[in-house]
Amino acid sequence: MSEDSRLRSSIRDLAMREAKLLDSIRIAKMGQQIQRRVIVFTKQNDKLVEETGIQSIVTEEEMKQYVDQVIEEVMRKKAITNRTNRTNSGDT
């Protein structure tokens, strides 16, 4: 029984590590996709500037940094929600 328990624990640890790795990869990919969309938006904004003559005060790099901040905020909120859900379900 002890070997079975250790095996189950090892499988769980491996699965948790893999899930964290996949989550990190997914987050990085999501960030890249959002940044591409921001670049498209920025270029559209540049066209709007040409049409209206109103200059944006936010650079492309500042937009990318802001996107990174928003993603971090979303991930913090997700982590809090996950901890709350685990606590409420009794899974600690």
C-alpha cells in the first residue's frame, strides 16, 4: 500500500509540474497574441491620427508594457480565484 501511495504522489507531483509548465507556455503565447493585436490597433490608431490630426501620447512600447501589466493582473486574479475555489472545495 505504501508503494501505491508513493506512486500516486509522484504522479500527482509530475502532473502538477507539467500543468504549471503548460500554463506558463499558454500565458506567454496569449501575451504574444495580445501584443500582435495591440500593434494592429496601434497602426489603426496611426491612420486615425493622420485623418484627424490628433496625436496619441502613448507609444507602441508603452502599449506593450501596459498589456503585460494587464496580463499580470489577470493572472493574479485567476490565482486568487483558484485558491478560493480550492479552499471552498476542501482541496488544500
